[in-house]
Amino acid sequence: MRSMFVGAAMALGLILAGPARADTASDTAAVNGVLGAFGTTINKGDIAGFSALYVDTPTLLDEFAPFAWSGKGAIAAWLGDFGAWAKANAVTSTKLELGAPEAVNFAGDRAYVTVPVTIYAGLSTGKTLPTFGQFAFLMTRSGTGWKIAGWAYSRTGTGALK
């Protein structure tokens, strides 16, 4: 009887524990690699490389209209709307500098990562203006490694552009 109780308690513990944690050093390194590629591809204008970092149906939240993009065409739509915003604000170039992740939380095949960012906007006047913000990324692990399932950007200080 006692062994039956211990067995049932162990099974219940496994069920309540949920998926195994994925916070191994290799997972952290892989997630950081994707974040590094995010900054590198966007700074190079490597649209194919940038797009390859995402799941098939990501969700993006940003501070310019329409503010949210989701589904199969989300990356292309965000790029198009960013281009329109840049043109309207005389932004001719942008460069991102991602800081070190401030939070990296794993739960099974998912990770939540927050990263500070400085975005330098090159203007048609020749000036370059910094804006400080933060990305919150949702990452998922699949058979091909870690991918970006979504992100939200928020300005954290008085930004150069609105």
C-alpha cells in the first residue's frame, strides 16, 4: 500500500512539474546567438537572414502604426510599415545596439528574454539621433533550434523620434 501511495505521489509530482526546464548553458548560448543575429541582420539590411530567425507566424509589437503585426506575413508587413514610418520621419538609416539580456527565463521549449537597445536613427539632415528602449522576446525551440516567436519594443526614455 505504501509503495502504491509513493508511486502515485511521484506521478502527480511529474504531472504538476510541467515541462522540463531548458535553461542549460547551451540553450542560453543558442538564444543569445539568435539575438545577436537579430541585431546583425537588421543592421546589415539582410532581410532574408532577418526573416529566417522567426517562426512561421510571429507576432510583433512596435511603437508605430498599426502597432501590431501577426501571422505569416508579419515580417514583410512590419518592414513595409517601418519603411513608411522612416520616410515620414526623414530617417535614412538605423542601427541597433543590443545590450546584454537583463532577463532570460526558460520553461520547456520557450524562453522569455528582455534586452535593452539603443537605436541610432540617421536623418536626412545628416544628424544621428539615439533612442533608448527595450525588447521583450518570446523564443521557441523546435527541431531546427531556437526561433523568435514574437517581440515587443518599448521606448524607455525620451527618444529622439516619436
